[in-house]
Amino acid sequence: MVKLADGPTDDPATTGSSRQLSRRTAFKAAATVIAAGLAGRPGMATAAPTVPAVQDRRRAVVIGTGFGGGVTAARLGRAGIDTLVLERGIRWTVGPGTDTFPHYTHPDRRAAWLSPEPVFTGSPPTRWKPFTGILDRVRGQGIDILCGAGVGGGSLVYGGTTIQPNERLFTMSMPSGLDFDAFDREYYPRVARVLKPSGIPDDILNTPQYKGSRIWADAIRAAGMQPWRVPLPVDWDYVRKELRGELPPSFSNGDILYGANSPGKNTVDKTYIAEAENSGHVEVAILHAVRDIARTADGAWRVFVDEITTDGDVRTRKEITTDALFLGAGSAGTSRLLVKAHAKGLIPDLPEDVGTRWGNNGDRIFSWTTSGESPGAEQGGPASVAVADWDNPQGPITLINGNVPFPVDIRTTSLIGFGIGTPAGRFVYDNDIDDAVLHWSQGDDAAVTAAIQARLQNIVGAGSVLLDTNTLDTTTYHPLGGAAIGSVCDTAGRVLGQKGLYVMDGALIPGYSGACNPSMTIAALAEHNMDTILKEDTI
């Protein structure tokens, strides 16, 4: 029997001309697909002049239903404030035995946001009619962002890693002016009470499906370090039912990269958004893609929205006016909306730093082909075992096993690292596609990557083969920055000089969240912001 500690013991661009040309060509060819994203223009190419236009006025509007938008909506509903929440994607309703999400080994059109092909790295090649699917790939220069689309946002496709940084790491990466003691005492515990994260139980860890997790834990111990159980917002009884054959496999075979076909994950739609809607004060409008935001002459906020079909065609164009606009579209969505508004003069006097101080949270994904015992095929998930190498002399890092649903045994699994680097990326407006494009260089993260690779090699041993998959296809699931506290927003998420405009998501965090998955910190930050806003502002 394997037993692991319950937590950390210390308290826890390529710039070549050919690549640039191919990137530019891809941008041009895919302009309507890119513009169909949250900050773009869904269905530009097919929208007819006869599309009806609607005007509306709402007391408060929230854009996005991920961790930041979900917490915001719940708090507004609890306060009795009538609120409209705009979500570009659909609802993904999951129950026991449902087939709501596509599968990794044979994806279909549900797998990608308005793309004619898969967007996930390593997916089998195929073509289909574009659909408002679960995973969006926001193309950039030097790196692409992968983000969830649908009610629940990124929580639909993330593995569930729910880690709180300790005080030193919080101070190293978070903006000054935020009180760690208050987060430690109040805001992180609030999030934990909702998401209910817990580590993998022994009976599940010791099943054949989780052999890869045990091999990783043994390698960590052999390197003289302490493995610990990753807190995950999972009801493990559903995993037990899968292992007993009472439910089709989803967690237990690692087939969760496009969403878990099991009700056992406490995603934002089932927690914060459900609370918001149950309040009777919050309406969630799906298939509503925001293309622009603007300030009116009298200081109110106007949101330009395309209500779309699941094919991406525009059904209705809407202009919604509000006195309180909350941006919770994630770093990619919120930053692009703000950069567009700044470049097009839609919001006068926006801070000049909009779109800057962006980073990828130090994300690095390695494939690990073992020299010893094989982790097997269809490896159980989510990522369950980690090492908190927070005293690493090259910089603090966290390393996690990311079990994969390979249908055959190729002696390979994946390993994921987070660290703290320099938030040097920025979004730049491109008039040709009416969108902001992320610019980032791998050199900005070279030290973090070196620390992750060196420690991984130390743990897995010289006989194993490590492949840095990010060098082949540079992506991140954890975009942070673009509207950072201090340069664009105050410590409560208020955009500087813009009354009634708030940022509530990962765009507030300059690039890195303490060598941890950022989801818990984003939710805690939204809770912190809403305490101040509801107390001090008139909504």
C-alpha cells in the first residue's frame, strides 16, 4: 500500500522569418475563427445585414463564467443585485453515464471552439463543421492559449489542481498591497468550502489504473523528496463507481482533457454559477459572445454582443448598457477586450499598461518515457501526486504527474511543472483582424524551464527519456496578466480612472501565481474584490 503526505511539508518564439510568415498567414486565413472568440466577432463572414439589433439596459453585467466570473455572479446574486451574465459557449450538463464531452482518442466537433479541426496538442487529425465546442485555442506570436468555452469556463477542462501558495510564494508573485494573512485566513478557505478539494484516497491510488501515479511517487522518494497528494475538487465515490464498472470510465482512464463525463468534479457551473442562478437575481445568457466594450458619454458602460448559433452564425446583435461592468473572461478574453477598447478609442483614458505584464504561469509539459516499470495505458486521473520543490535554489517550482488516456501502453506519461518567471508578454492590437494578439518569447521563461527540466531529470533518472513538448507546440492553460493590479487596476480590481469597470479574473495577476495552478488564487482574489466592491461602491 502506498501512503502519501496530505500536503507540502513547508506550508505550503521563435522569431525565425519563416515561422513569423506562417503565423501571419494563419492569422489572416483564420480571422473569422479568431474573431469568433469572446473578444472577437462571431460569424462575421456569415452575418447578414438583416440580423436584428436589440438594445437592453441592466443593473450589472458580468462577462464570463469561469472562476472569476462565477464568484462575481454568486456574490452579486447573494447581495440581491439583478445581474446579467454573458457566456459565449453552451451549457455542458453532465450526469452519471452521460456522454456530454468528446473523447481524447476520437474527438468530434464538440472538441473545439468554432474550429474545423482539433486544437488540442496531439489530437488525432480530423475535420468537421465548426461548432461552439469546449476548447478554444487563442493564437499568439510565440505562444497559444488554450481555454475552456462554456458555462463554467476553464473549470470544465482543467484537471482540478487546487493549491494554495505559502506566504513567501504569494509575496513573490502577487501584486503588492494584497494581504496574505487575509487570504490565508478568509479567502482561500472560502474557496475550499465551495470546491471541496481533497487528495486521492489510498484505495483508489492503489488500483492498477493509478500505477503511473505510484511510479511517480516512488521516483520522488528515490530522489530524496516528499510526494504529496494534490487537492482536487473531486467526489471520489464516482471514481470508485467507475473502478467497479458501475459507470463508464472518465476519471479512471484519464479521459478528462475535453471535460469529465462524470458528475464527480465540482466545476464552477455546478457551484458558483448554480448559487448565482438560484438566488433569483442572476440570469446567464449562453451563446452571447462579446465583441467590444465602450464607455458612454454619461459614464455608463456599453457591451456589444453577438448572440450566435452553435455554428457561429449571428442570430442577434445586442447593445447592453450598464453602470457596473465586471470582466471575468479570463486573461485572454478580458485583456483582448481592454486592448481593443484602448486601440479603438472606445474607452478614453484607459491605463497605458493594458495588455502588458502577461505570463504563462511557468507552464511546462514533459512526456516521460520510463526506463523501468511502465505506467501502462489509460492512466487514471486527474493529476494526483506532486512534489512542492519550493526551496529549489534555481527558483520555486511545483511538479505534478499528468496521467494520459493513451489507448495502448507506450511506457509514457506526462509531467507538468509550474514556476515563477518574468511577466514580459503583451497583447497588441491588430487592425486587420480587429483583435489583440499575444506576443511572448520563450526566452522570458528560460530560467523557469531550466529549473523544471533539471529537477525532473534528477527525479526520473538518467535512463528515462524526457521530452519538452512545449518546444514542439508552445501553449499554456494558465494565462495570467494583461490588466494587472497596480498598473491597470487597484487592489479590488477596479480599472484605474474608470468608475464602474472591474476586472475579476486572472488578468489581474502579473504572469505567475506562486508556482501553483492559479484557479484557487483567482477565485480567492474575486472573493476579496467583491468584499470591497460591495462594501464601498454603489452598484
